Amino acid sequence: MYIAGIDIGNSTTEVCIGQITLNNEVVFLASTSCATTGTKGTIANTHAIKSALKEAMSSIGKEVSDLDLIRLNEAAPVIGDTAMETLTETIITDSSMIGHNPSTPAGFGQAVGEILLINNLSGVKEGKPYILAVPKEYPYEAVAQIINEISKVIDIVGVILQADEAVLVENRLDKKIPIVDEVARIDKIPKGVMAAIEVASAGQTIRMLSNPYGIATLLGLNAEETRMITPIAKSLIGKRSAVVLKTPGGNVQENLLPAGEIYLKAEYGGNVNIDEGADKIMEAVTKARNIQDILGQDGTNIGNMFKNIRNSMKQIDESEEQVHITDILAVDTMAPVLISGALAGETCLEKAVGVAAMVKTQQLPMEKIAEKLENELNVKVVVAGVEAIMASFGALTTPGTKLPLAIVDMGGGSTDAAIITSEGDISITHKAGAGELVSMLIQTELGLGDRHTAEQIKRYPLAKVESLFHMRMENGQITFVEDSIDPRFFGRVVLLTENGLVRIEEDIPMEKIVQVRREVKQKVFITNAIRALREVAPQNDLKKISNVVLVGGSAADFEIPEMLMEEFAKYMIVCGRGNIRGSEGPRNAVATGLVLSYRK
């Protein structure tokens, strides 16, 4: 008799194939995994299931039709989203104050002067400082020649270029001045306004224009204008160069976006404001107990976020009223927010709260999946067990384990915990937040353009290619290579993947990426593992747990298990990465448990 156990996860769908012998013993034959198709718990999951089944059965020379039974896990979807906390949006009109942060400037120092357009040199005055604005239509040789000529008559103290040619222009100047380039919307700069530019020396970052009082000093701002310019100054922290303009006729409006309140419908329900931060939110969630639903205040950021989650769940349950959020994980983070009206897409880091939500519906979507699979494959399909329980059965196949046993199952969307006592009693819990929330927070904090890059940063260690023959690893180790490294990696931060080096396109220091990656993993996985285990532990006391096996896709991470081992050592808990069936590592625990549980 051939049985398939199938674990549908937020990120991957895993399959385990087992054979039940005449002696009622289980012989494991094959296992495989593939990316989950559609939202976890929806009909779209069937595509990934069929692909994984076909691959697993073909590896043992069988067809899917040779299966006698398919056992599915119960799948509760977990959706992550971001809610902004105490966010101030600065709307800039009439180019009143703008900032810029190009990475290829030339020259050094600060300059303050009136904007002078290269195509309109009329009305200039001797003895008055000017900053020349040059559109990209002017080639660098012509720009340098014009500057050298007009500098004999008027005082050109700095240059703003639209093209990426600052160094080429600076090399041809008789008098060295700071030059800022890559100002894409240079056509929006009006003639005659005051401007301040700054270029830092090699290895340094700007100081005056990343300081609101520095901007006030250079541009002569009053106290109110200085307060308004703060978001621009914050957006320029850590940059090599910058330009800030001011027009007397412009005005700056400040709009405080309401973060909103969270309403907990529970045994000890209550309200908590997003402004209070993640710690207060999680304290309220912990105290609530037996949460039936979590709602957000209408017309606020958090209210809109929960509404979007419910809307996305309509594909599972058409009745929105039957969709309930039963757990959330809130994490403090920093999010780059676009400053409206700025000329170069400047962003300002603002405090935010990342939220993962555990969603449950009244209907049983897994039954629909089972019915569809049974009709299409002509094989009996049953919904056989809860993820945490099945993961516990699978974890027990790890060499060196015995009852009583605690497991932490860290997947893409949720962190599940379970304890099996020596008598076979099981306590389980499901907590929102795992790998996908980590990816979202990495993308948010680093300001990455896509989620795929964040996923790779989460999974792989980093290095800096310092020559064509050596790299500096993130732990400081220097590694030399026999064959020269591809020149396109020179001077760049790269990921060390199993398929070779992958370049990080964004210009972010390696130390910053490592710091964000580790902090985010600690915020999500350590927080969730502890709160999940505490809930299932006897008398909610972690010290009553002797050993923990880590399973799930996130347990295969190169640093998360070590982080948890260090944390659990404070409670005298033996903790380690599982090795399902002695061969699968921490993966395939639920699928393996589904096959094993058939014998009960």
C-alpha cells in the first residue's frame, strides 16, 4: 500500500511517499518539494501538489495512479503586511525644499549660491556666488569649457548635473568645485533660487546637509522652516553628496497619518494603539487569550491593512464576515517613505510596525482541495491532521530523540509549537509570523526594489569582493580564490549561494545588510519561538521543557538555529536542528508525520 503525505506551506509544498508493509510497518521511499501555487489553503494549491506527487512517484519508478491514499495537512493561511506607525508625510510644493543623494559626485566641500541655468546666463552679477544647473543635453566637454569661460567673469561655486558625468567634468575644470550629478528632474529647478550642495571627501559622508541645523545655517532658515526640513536632512544621512534648494514662494505642508487602533475580541479583549509600538501590541495579544477575531480602526493604516487581508481571503471564503484573524505578530521596524515633491525620489526612514496575521475561515477549504485532487487523480484523498501534531510525529524520526519532546515548526507563514508527553498527550499552538515576514521586513528596512532580493539576503551569507582574487566575508575572514572573480563583482557586496556569487545591485554597505538581517530574524523567530513554547509548556514555564527539535524550512537557515540555541540555553533547554528520518534535515516533518500517523 502506497501512501503520500502532503504538507501545503505558505512557501513550499512537501511530499513524502511511504509504503505500508504486510507487517504494518512504514517504509519511506521518496520525498520532494516544490513552490506552493496560490495562497495556502486555496484550490490553486492543487497545481503544486500534482507536480510534487509526479516528481516523487517517478523517482521510485511509479505513477501517481499507483498511490492508494493521499493525506493532506490542515492548512491555515498566514498573511503578512506592514502598518506605518507615527508616520509624518512631508508634501513639498513649488520645489520649496528638495534633497538629492547621488553616489558619483566629484570635488569636495560645500557651496551655497543662486541657481543659474546653463541655457540662460542672462542677468548675472559680478561678485555673487552661483550654482550652475546643467541638463543632460550638454556633453561634459562643452560643460567644462563653458564653466572655465564664465568663471573668468562670475563666481561659479558649484554645479548640478542631470547626467552621470561629474568626474568627467571636474577633471577638465581650471578651478576645482563640488559637483553633484544624477539629478533626474533638473528641469523642475527654477532659476534664481538659493541652493546648497555638499560633496564629502573620500570615505566620508556629508555633514551639513544631513543636519537640519546645517541646512538652516547654509540657507538661512528660521525655526519653523528648520523643523519642516528635518525629513530632507534625515533622507540624506550617510550619503556622499547632496543638494538642497529653497524657493521663497514655496510652502511645506505636514500631514500626520493616523496609525490607528487594534481591537481584540477575546476572553480578555481590549484596544491597543499602533503608536504604542510592537511590544505593547504583543503584550495585549498575550493577555487577550482565546482570540476570536482582531479588527483595525476604520480609516486608519492598521484598519486598511486588516481590510486588505480579509479581501485577499475572499478567494477562500466568499463571506468576509466568516474570515477571522486569530493571531498577529507585530515587529518594530523602519520603513523608507517617499518624500512627496522631492526631485530625485528621496526617502525618509520612519518608524513602522510589520504585522503577520493568522487567518482562519468558517469553511473548510482543505476539503475542497481534497475533493478536487480525488476527482482529478482518481486516488482517495483525506484531510488527515493538524500541522503541529504531524510535525511532532515527523520530528520523532530524528536520531537521538525520545518522549517527552517539544518541537518548533518554523515555516514561511507561521511558527507552530507542540509538546508530546511521555504518555502521548499533545499540546499545540499556531503563531503568525515566520520566514515571509522576515523577507518583508528585510525588504522594507533596506529599501530593496523586489522581494526576491530580500529572500536571497535572508538565505545566504555575504561577502565583499575586494580584488579579483580575494573576498572579505561578513565575519571578517579573508578568502582567496584560484581563478579570478568575474570583474562585474569587483568592489560589490555579493551573496554566497550554492550556484555561485550573486551581486547585490543596491549600494548598501555589507555591515548594514548583515545587521538588518540578523536583527529581523531575532525579532521574528526568537520572539515567536518563545511565545509559542511558553503557551504549550506545563504551567507556561519554559524551564519545564527539557529538549526542543527545530523543524520546517526556516530551521534549515544558516543562522536561525544557532540564534535559538543561544536563547534557549538561558532556560537550560537542549535545542537543535531536526534531521527527519535521519536524512531530510529539518524539512519534510509534517509530510513524514502524515504518513506515520496512518498507523494510529
